[in-house]
Amino acid sequence: MAAGTIRMKTAPAAKTQPAPAPTTQAPAPQYAALYCFAATAASSVLLWMCFHPLSWGFLGWVALVPFLVLVRSQARPSFVYLCAFLCGLGFFVPVLQWMSVADRSMAAAWLALSAYCALYFVAALACLRRLERWRLPLVVSVPLVWIALEYFRSFFMSGFAWYFLAHTQHEYLAMIQITDLGGVYLVSFVVAAVNALLFDIAYQFPEVRRWFGQAELEPYRTYSSLEILNRSFLSEWLFRRNLILEAAATALLLIGTYAYGTMRLGQTDVKAGPTVCLLQSNLDQRLRESALAAEDISQHFAALSLRATQTRPDLVIWPETSFPRPWVQVSPDLPIEKAPMEWRNAEASIRDGLKDFAGKFEKAQRVPHLLGMNTHYLDENGRHVRFNSAVLLSAQGNVVGQFNKMHRVPFGEFVPFKDWLPFLAWLTPYEGDFGIKSGEKFTRFEVGKYRFGVLVCFEDTDPCLARRYLENSADGEPVDFLVNISNDGWFDGSNEHEAHLAVSRFRAIECRRAIVRAVNMGVSAVIDSYGRVLKPQEVPGMPPPPVWRVTEELMGYAELPASEWHEFKKKPGILRAVVPIDRRFSFYVVAGDWLPIACWAILLGGAAWTVWRRRLASKAAGVAT
């Protein structure tokens, strides 16, 4: 080193600390479970708010988003499925509370039905978690599973087609006109797809994923991981950004739904049909079942009929089982010597009684009556069977047609699985052999040049029954309108009245036929073929009970909003209405339940494919060893 050079001692270089890694650790298991429970409660509350009394149907587009947290949750599986059950229970218990209003002994049936319906949430979760392994997008899997299970619920154990996802949208007419393409299930499909898309969008954010117990996620999952599509003609690049494609497809589905609905609502093919008078009583069910009150009930309805006939309608319609005497009938195939005399006498007595009833009206005011009656029938084997019937009485008092209810109400009109599970009889308020038999024939009644079919009680909640009236058959041509007679007095002004009317709107759109409803305690109404509940106007200067009217001038212009339906509950009166006649084509009437059947076919086909591939793989592994 050169002289004079100062030697400096260098300090050791400081070690650089690595930057702290971002916090991506999944939450502790107890927090993941807590998030599951919170999501469960959120979906239950949101679904409940979609229906009456709040009827905030717009929440239906997001109500399933919290529930879908359970699909990807890392919490303990048993707890996740428990949360799914609690989600369904938390929804169905409050919305079905009206069942307990019918009778105190029905509280057990209310809770049992709620628990049964909650099982569909568990089944939906199980299917969705399985489909996640197939890497099927939720925008596809959620509608497939939800519609398949709604369809199964609509017919299993005679069916309970209430509180579908589509029913949240009953007030948004432009969004439910697609019902005439795929039934109520198509509306549920659209709503479920939107819920799934919103969930998937939220799931892209790490903060949201931590709620599930997950922190790692590929920003975009490709469909190419699904083996079936690997060999298809669709190239991998098409699915590279699947979330964007899902959003685009869902947006097109929404735009198409709204455009079709707007187009349908803009059509003016409706013409004025017959004039009907719908009788609405306000009779408590306990009074109706009292033998001492039969005469009072008879006088009450006779007075309503008298007021109605004075307005010169073409048809007067009574609610379900409102005629105090039963219709008695002996099978014509039963030999006279085998028919007890008391049955022959009872049959003759009720025929004479109906003629006497028709004779009470002035000759110029005699019009046909559609009566809701109980029927006692002695069949060709001498067995006594009971029906819940609609009987058409001519102006002269002769019975010219009869329809026997087909869709029986579980625990109200029969006990399902009674022979195998006799303890289920505890869930009904009746004792002994109280049930009725299902009818077997669709009767098409005539009033003037028009034809109509009858749906008794909750039959207007069954898509299949209403559609069958529009099919050509040996019974004749399709009907021009539908009639629903019901005794909602069982539920004494509860939310059941609005829920029943909301479901009925979908039948009108599915068939493109008006539905007129005569209901004890309400809500009696006229629903046109667009699903609009036509707003009645009270006739001024009339003594009570009031007379409301829906005239030809009001058709298609005045709609009764759901927020005002309660004003027509528990109020006796007469609704005089011109029936709007619409003979437009409905694809759903022709194709039927093609959508839910297709959903089931895809799910079952995918399951079969998976099992087949596993067997091939196991055989290949056996050969290799």
C-alpha cells in the first residue's frame, strides 16, 4: 500500500430483511364455521323478505348469494350441511307459519313440512359441492340443480309447488313473461343464474375468499379442466376467461328475458268474454264446519247469489265447498238391488234441493251457477268414496257437469304413506278415515260459446294441471279461461292469501289464459293472460256487502298492485267481471316441463358418465398391475 494512505475499516453490510408476505392465511376453523352460519342466516332472511308481508322481490336476485358460501367453504362438512338445513328451515318456518293458523293441531304439520322443504337445501348443497369437483361453473350448476329440485318438490308426495325462486318476481311482469316458454322453472333458472354470477364475481376478491377458509385461487378457472369438454370442438382459448363469458352469457339471458317480456306485454290480442260474478264470503272455518250453522251459511250465499244475479251475469261462481249440502251420487253401474235405499233417497233429495235453489230467483234472473260442493259417491262396487267437487248447475237447476279435485292436500285431504308410517296421522287435525279420493277426469264446462276448466283449492299452484286443460283430447277443444275456487278461510287473513294469489299469476301466463278466482275470505280476483291482477272498482251507492266490478274498459289498464291485495281479504262481497279472452299460443302448453326434465337428464347423465369413467379407470389399473 502506498505511504500516507489511510486505511479505513468498513462496517459489515447490513442484512436486508425480506418484505413481509401478504397475509393469505385462511381463517381459523371456528371463524370459517362462523362465516357459514352468518351466510345461512343472511340467505334465510333475504328469502323471507322476498315474500309477503314485505314482498321485496328484487332481493330474489341476491338471496342465494350467501347460501353459495357453503359450496366452497372449508369448514367441517357435517357443519356445512347442518348450516344448509338451518338455512332452509330459517326460511320455510316463517313463510309457512300460516299453516298453524288453520288449526292448533296443525303446528306439528307446519314444522314437519318446513323441515321437509329444508332438506332440499341440503340436497342442493350436496349436488353443487359434487359438481364443483367437475369444475362446472356455478352459473351453470346452480340453475341446473335448483330447477331440478324445484321440479321434484312440485310432485313428490302430491307436490308442494310454493315459494319457488321464480315466485319472488311475480310483481315484475316483464321478467316473468318467459313463463309461457319454459314454465315457472325458466324464471327460476334466470334468477338462479344471476345469483351464481354475483357470487362468482365476489369470489374473485381475496378478502371474500377468506370467509370460506380459502386464500389461494387462480384468477380464472378454465373449463378445459372438465374432461368432457377437452375432447369437444370448442378450443381452450374460448374458455380462457370464463368469468367474463359467464357474465356476458348471463347478461344476454337477462336482456333476452326482458325483451321477450316487453314484446309480449305489448301485444293486444285480448277480447271481452263472458261476464261472471265471483262470490267472496268471510266465513270462519269453524263456523263452516258447524252443523248448526248450515242454514245460516245457505242463507248467506243465497243472498249473495241474489245480489249477483240482479246484475245479469252469464255465470255465478261460489267458493270451494261453500254449498252447505253435499252432492250425493250413486254409480249408474251399480245394480239397483245393491244400492241402499237411503242413498237413492239422498240422491233424489239433493237434486230436488238444487232445483228449489234455482227456483228462488226471478225467471229473468236465473243464470248458471258453479257450486263448490262435497260429493258422496257410491261406486259400482258399493263402496262409499268422497270427492271435493265443482258442480255446474244450469239456470233450471239441473246438474250439467262435475269436476272432482285431483290434487289432494297432504294432511288436509289425505295422509301420505299412511299404511307404512301410521304415526303421520298425528299431523292432521282430523280423526278417522277423513280423506277424499282424487278425481280422474278433466271436465271442460261450457257457458254460452265459451269453455272453461276448474282448479279447486291449491290446484292452481300445480303447473301440470292447468296445462292439461289446454291440451286437445277426447274431452274436446282447449278451454278459453280457467276458474279457481278455494276456501282460504282456513288461514284467516294470514299471508297465505297473498302467496296463493301470487302463485296463480304464473298459471295464467303459462297457459295464456285468464284465471278468475272465487275465494272464501279472499283474495277473489281476475288475472289476465299477462299475469296482471286486474283492479276492481267498487260500485257506488250499493248497500253492503260491496259489489266490485272489472269492466271491459279496465282490462289491460288497471292493475291491482300486490301492496293493495290485503284490502280485499276478510271482506264479503261480489266481484262482477268481464273475463278477458286470449287464445295466443303458449310453447309451454305444447312442450310441457322440458326444462326441468333437461336439467335432470344432464345431472343424471353426468353422474352416469362419471361412474363409467371410474370403472374404466379401475379396470385399466387392474390390467396394468
